[in-house]
Amino acid sequence: MTMKSLPPILEMKNVTVIQGDKNKKVLDAVSLTIQAGENVAILGPNGAGKTSLIRTITREYYPVAHRNTVLRVMGEDHWNLFELRNLLGIVSGGLQLACAREIPGIEMILSGFFGGIGLHQRQRVTARMREKAGEVLRFLEIAHLKNREMSVMSSGEARRFLIGRAIIHDPKALILDEPTNGLDLRATHHFKKVIRKIVHSGASIILVTQNLQDIIPEISRVVLMKGGKIVKDGPKKDALTQASIRELFNVPVEVHQKDGYFYTLGH
């Protein structure tokens, strides 16, 4: 089956989500379609609605019911959450906090088969599962860390094991929510290298960030969010203009480009 014949990874039309205060719209009539094979960045400041968007995709948040509201993932309106996680790998800072336990890295990756955090006695790990986990360890270049506990790993090391857990099923797309938060310069460099490797292996990337520097060259489309709304959506070179970024973050910056990356310089 070709990418063109696959259903969209995500299809949202007129999606509004209210959380907390009943008058607070964390998403306000959002319409967004991401096709299979696309690599997309969702960029915006804190409070823009980026994480709320991800939580709506993963069914942690539910839209306000309207006749003209559409929310489909992989062409389906309703999903078993376990099945959804097999199609969409997710890596976030919140997940990393939840996984900072006395669990060896290899068990963290294997737990992706069961949708949990770590392994339990009743879960049967097959030889094929261990073989696949070994492939993931080698692909991510972390086999030497497989017996180290998650609780003592550096942020960068732990993030790579979470990626391993997320890709153990060969998902169609990988969602990365603020992926470089808490990482130092070296760990950020390695993280981007890993993500580029995953893209070239065939998975789509949906990158959610507030940092232009996170947007790898393989991402061709950028969605700008602010105040729970999409304010711009288009090719990367058109979305990441100086005027757009100044308005999005309300700061007087210059936008520059080098080797496929965009970055800002303040005045």
C-alpha cells in the first residue's frame, strides 16, 4: 500500500476542547489534517494549546460535541487506546517523569509491547519480542545501557529509551511533545540525530515544540499555534518567517537559516 492510499494520520475539523474553567477553550475550532508520510512541526509559545492538541489526539481530552466536528486518527473515529498506541508512538516529558523508576532500560523498551511502564510477572516476553528489542537497542545505539536503571540515566539517555519503547511496534507516526526540554547541548544533538534516523527509516514525525532549533531539516511543514488556535499552516520556509515568529512569540528576533535548520537571534 502506498502512502497516497493510506488514510491521514490525523484529521481534525472544528475541534473545540474546554478544560478547567468552563469558559476556557484550550483548543478553539481547530482544523488540521496530517497525511501519511508527512513530517510536521507544531510550533508555539507556552499556553498555545500544543499539549492539549496531543492529549486530544490520544483521547485524554475530548472535544465539545458539535455536528460538524471531526476527529479521526488513521481514518478511524473510535479507537481502542491500546491499538492506538501501537500505531502512534508518543514521547513526552510527562512520560519521562512517569518512567523514572528502578527499571532496566531493556525492560522499559519491552514494556512497549504491553502498553505499560516496566514488566509484570504475568506478562510473557517471547523470544521474538527480545529479538525486536535488541534491534531497537542497536538502531538507537544504546545497547551498552540496556541494564542501567531508568532512574539513574541522564535525561538524554532516558529519552532514547522512551523512543525505543515508542517505536518497538514500528508505528506509522511518532509524536514528540517538547522533545528537547531538559536536555543539554550534547544530548540535544544526539536526540536530533536519532530522530532524523527514524524519519529515514520510514516513520512520520509530528514534532510539538516551542523551539525553532528542534525542527529538523526533514520536516517540510510547520503549523503555528497561539491561544488554542492555528494561526498559520504551510511549508516551513513560508511559516518560519521573521514576521511570523515575531508575532507568534511577541519578541523582536531575527530568524536565520543554516544547513536546513532555523534559529533566532535576539536584539
